[in-house]
Amino acid sequence: EVKTSTAVEAIGVKIMFTNSVQITFISVYVPKGDCDTEEVAHLINHNNDFITAGDFNGHHTTWETDVRPNKAGRSIYEALIQVQNACLITPKDLRTRVDPSTGKQSTIDLTFVSPRLAATATVRKGPHLGSDHFPLITTLNATPNKISGRPSTWILNDKKWGTWNQCIESYLGSKNFAHTMNPEMAMQIFSDALEKANEENFKKSRSEGTTNQEPRRPWWNEDCANLVKNARKSYRTWRKFPLSTVARSEWTKAEAKKKKGILAAKRQAWTNFISDLGPKDQTKMWSFVRSMTGKGTDPTPDGRPINNNGMATNDPSEKAEVFVNFFSSAHPTGIPNNTAYQETICRQSRLDTQNTLNDQITIEEIEKCLPKSKSNAVGKDLVNNQMLR
């Protein structure tokens, strides 16, 4: 759960990846740089892998030089000391924002990740897109679990529930289910009974194939590309001479021309599309609308390959072997003790209390939750909640 307050705005989402691991992504904005340590600690303290990034409006010498720490910066620094499973991966002096008035650069857009992701994650600035903040590109060694199309499901038939129950009872009786004491074996028998009863009484829907990719930016043309190119060129010129009023004026004019040209291209693309639209083109229309609004993109984060005896490899096991062979002979000495980290680690290791989220699910909880669950909320086993009721 992501908590927000008057000082912190945040929104989060969990994404499943190919190794069946969830990664939590949280976008943060601290508009006035007036956040407390507890608020920051909540955003970067997670039991699973996570990425917390955004505009914190925080200044501190930990991530930029020659600055005076403000409240947000001090809160972030204290939170990093308190939370042991969070790493700041924003390079020092990345200069993520440029003041449009003075040209002064600052590093206030920060990215925090879990230790496992921090080993291979990178953060770099993207191209200038017209904002006073640069876009930040974070690369992870992870691949999202993509689902193409809709999976097949059981088509339930209310007239078949009687024979369905009889089939389950017959199968459970043949396997001596009532006297099975091994939980894993009992679960397997019950799952097999459900699968057998479903196959004999219900039909399965066909899985939908992959859908064609929507057209990307139908309004984009050569004129738009030239306008964007000129605006970026003018911006780079102004960055070299931030005190030049002429360079700043040229950049402002180029930005205005770019926005005006792109807006005109969008309007023209919409006009051309409407003129060719027929009475049965609803699907085509909504596909075009989603393209115009920039939805449907699905970037894939990949890890960075390393050199192994002259060959590039991206396999995790091969990478681990390379690192072991390279660093096994090195044994650092004279590492200073960090009492703050040591005290926190010792205190956490002595705790005997177990997190309530790790407690076993009780029958009472299942009986209370099942009636509230939607009938079509199925998992990978395609077991419908209506079957369990």
C-alpha cells in the first residue's frame, strides 16, 4: 500500500516478471520539498524487489556537490540510513533539472531500488523533451511476463453442477481422500478431481491469439522530426551558453514552433482519419484513439551483457561465475565499521516476532473471502471460484 500525504504524492503498481517475481514500481512527487523521514522510509522499505523514483525536490551532498541540504534532502539521507534494503542508484551530479530562468542544473530526480536490482540497474538521462526535467531511463536485468491475447477458460453450465459434484465425490472416494494425511498429496488429489470433473462436464473456450500491434504515432511525419531536431539543437546551444539571451530566445522560439507543428500534424491526422471512417469501423477508431494518446507501448527492460573470454554473455549463472573468478583473489582490508548499519542489523536479527503477513491462511479467512471474490477471477489452474463455493 502506498501512503500519500499533503507533502508527498505517490502512486504504485506491481508487475509480474518471467521468473515469477513481482517488482513494485512507485512514482513519487514531493512538490515543496517538505517531506519527513518517515514518509520517505515508507516509500523505499519493501519486502520484495522495488523501484521508487520521482521528483523529490531534495538537495544533499550525497548525490550532488556544492549544495546546501534542504529538509527533503536531509529526510532522504536519514531514511537511507534507517532502511537497509534500499539503494540510491542515481549517479552523483547527474543534473536532472535545468532552471529555465538561470540555466542552473540540479539533481532532484532520484531513483531507489532493492539491493538485488541495484547490482545490475543503471540510470541515465534521456534526450531533452521540452520540460525543465530530463527524462530518466532506468535499465533493469528483468523481463516482464507478457501475456498475448486472452487465455482459455472453462465455460460453466449451471445444469451440469449435479453431475460435476458427483464426479468429484467419486474421484475423491477412489483415491481415499478423506484418509490422506499428507497435505501435498491431498492438494494434488483434489486438484486432479477438479480437472477431471471440469473436462467431463464443461467446455473450454479457445484462447485468443496475439493481436496486431497498434500503429505508433500516426501523426508523426518528417516535419515533426525536423522540428524536434531543431528544438533539441537550440537547447544544446543554450546549455553551452546559459547566460546568452539570444541563445535562450532561439531555444524558446524553436520549442514554440515544435509544439505548434506537432499540434497541427495531430489535427491533420485526425481529419484524414475521420474522412475515411465507415459505420462499422468502431475497432479501428478506438485503436487509432489509443495510438494518438500514446497508449499501448510496452518497453522491455533488459540486463547489460558482460565480456566473458571475448564473448558477450547475459546469462545470470555465467555472469556469477565470471564475477567469482575475477574477485575471488581480492580480499579488501581496512573497511571502516558503520555503527549505524551494524546496530540496525543486530537489532533486526534479534527480533523473534514474525510478520503477520507470513502467517498461515486460516479456513475462516478463506470462507470469508470466497463469497466476495468474482466468479471469473481464476488463476493459472483455471479453477473458478464458483467451483470452490
